[in-house]
Amino acid sequence: MRIVSLTKETTKDILEDLLKRSPNNYGNYEAAVAEILNKVRLEGDRALFDYTREFDKSEITKETIRVTEEEIQEAYDAVDQALVDVIKKALVNIRSYHEKQKQNSWFTSSEEGTMLGQKVMPLQRVGVYVPGGKAVYPSSVLMNIVPAKVAGVDQIVMTTPPGKDGKVNPSTLVAAKEAGADEIYKVGGAQAVGALAYGTESIPKVDKIVGPGNIFVALAKKAVYGHVSIDSIAGPSEILVLADDSANPRFVAADLLSQAEHDELASAILITTSRDLAEKVSHEVEEFVKILSRKEIIQKSLDNFGYILIAENMDDAIEAANAIASEHMEIVTKNPFEVMMKIRNAGAIFIGEYSSEPLGDYFAGPNHVLPTNGTAKFFSPLSVDDFVKKSSIVYYSREALKKIHKDIEQFASSEQLTAHANSIAVRFENEN
């Protein structure tokens, strides 16, 4: 990995480099996505069948588009029982973590005859998109469905592309069943996003769409936003390790590569105050790459977006880490909890040398759907909050309104909104 001295200039250059990976920079695909969405909106199921035949080389019909209970049972028979057991164990942790995020409605009243409050309600119907093909991630199925289930969403509709044989990956189906998906449909790509956003004869329209996908899925979600809600426009995976001379270079190298293997556009960055650690990590990375199965992808990722930055002190390292706002951040220092308190921008923070990033991906409990491309400066991980909405509650008695009605009328009149003022004044028009 390239080793660079950390300066404000190198930080600026890296930020610009990383932002090139944003889905917002792939506008040349937008016309094709718009065409797919429009066809789905106008033609419904027929468009889904046509696109599935074209893109997935699979024949689906009105009778076969929805996954049956028999197909789910076949999936259980095909998946190693050890994996089923691990999925169930992970589910306990994920569900327990998200249960703590639940919010309750609240109300407060006064002796003057007022009541104010907030009513918290789950969304009625949510769509979960799950990639297919080479990208088979049952862990992402759990992470997208569980918070919706905990929130109390009435109906969770999942879509995922079929293989050429018309079947869905068995581990995906098992994860979906265990997590609590209500309906599963065999359709992927931008056409699946269109089906969830607009509804077709077979697939119901949803209120929100969540889940990762390729650039066509990302742009389709962006295009339908406003018609339905979405979670985010996900970018390539990222990891940033913040370390000093106490860190184990072999552990750090292994953790950097855990994200580099995702994608040629994935980013892996080490910021350290120790040049000795930097050189040892670089050496360990080279040795690991030789033996790992996805070494071609890893090497391209490191060549494009891999950095080891050497900072003069930990304050400079923390400042750069906050500027980069990585999806995943590991803190491997002598005083990791003290450093953690100074971190403002990160999707998920992993503390200490035994809290490596894959722990969060699969098992610990917090959601692994995280903000990317610097959006951790203003976005949060997927949570129960994403699957509820809130309504404000206002009640005033006549006596309570009478005490303050002239204040409201004056405020409305100052904005030249006389109908607003009249709406209040009419209630007291027969009084002096």
C-alpha cells in the first residue's frame, strides 16, 4: 500500500478521490434507468417478465413470480444446518440491539386545558431489495428486515433476482424467512425498484424501499425518491483504521483487506502516528494479498483507493478521520475510548483490536447498513427510526385558546396571512 505523510493537502486530495466513487457521478446510466422505470409504471408485470428474461436470462410468469412456501422449504433443505444455526444466533443479537431503538408515543397536558404530543407509528408496507447473482449476502437480508420487523411494519415485501433456473439463492430465502419477510418476489434490478415504487399486478406498492444494489438499483432508488421513501444511495464499502504504535500490524492489515475485497471501488485507509507500524502493515498486506481468494479485486481496490497516512500526532489523525467520515472506523490505540469520544463522523466505530469490522457485519447486533462517501457527516446507520413516522398531536380547549388567540392573530397578520388570523378570530368574534 502507498504510504503518504498526512497533511491538509493530502487529506483534501484523498477526499476528492473518494468522492469520485459516488453513485451521483454515474449520470450516463440515468436515461436507461428512467426508461426501465417508465416501462414498469406503464406495463406492470409484463415489463418485469420482459426485463427478467433480458437481464437475468430467466423466465418468470404471474404464477411463478412469488416465492412459494415449498420453495422456502427446499431452500432449508439445501442450506447447511450449521449456517441456519448461525443465522438464528445472529438474529438474536440483531433483534435485541434494535429493540432498544424503539420509540414510544408521548403526550403532555397542562392545567390550562392543552395537550401536546407525538404519535409514533410504523410504516404500513416496506420493500426490501436484495441483490442476486455473485452478490449473495444473507447478512444484509437480516439487517434490512429486522429493524422493519421490530418497528412493527405491517407488510415486508422482498424482491431479489432469480438465477437462470428461476430459483432464488437458498441462503437468501432462509435468511428472509428467519427475519420475517411476508412476501418474496423473483425480480431484481431497476425494474424491481419500479415495481415496489409504483406497484404492478403482482407486486404491491410500498411506502419505502431499502436495501443495497448495483448502480442501476442505486439510480432507480434515487429516481423514485419522493414517490416513495428510500434508505440511502449506497456507495462502495469503506474502512478507516486509526492506530498508534500499540496496534498489531497483522490484525490491521487483515481488517483493511476485509473491505478491499468487496469491490474494486472499495476504500481501505490506515491513519497512524507510527511510521514503523505503517511499513509493517504494508508488508502484511502484500503477504495477505498473495493468498486471499479475491486478490485481483483487492489489489485493484488498494491501487485505486488504498492509503496509509502518517500523522504527526493523534489530534491530526483524528481531524483527518472526521474529515473522511468513513463507513467503518476501527480505533486501535493505547486509549481507544478516549479517542472514540473525539470521533464525530463515522458510520460505525469499532473499539480495540478484538472488535474487527466483520464482527459488525455479521453478528454483534448493530446494523451494517451504513452511510458511505462522507455522508456519515449527516446520515446514520439503518435503524428502527427508518421504519416509523411521527405525527404531532395538538389539543387546546376553548379556555386555553382564548388566553392566547390575540397573539396568534397578531403573528398571522404580521405575515399578511389574514385567513390564518381569521381562522382564530372567528371563534371569538361575538366577544369584546
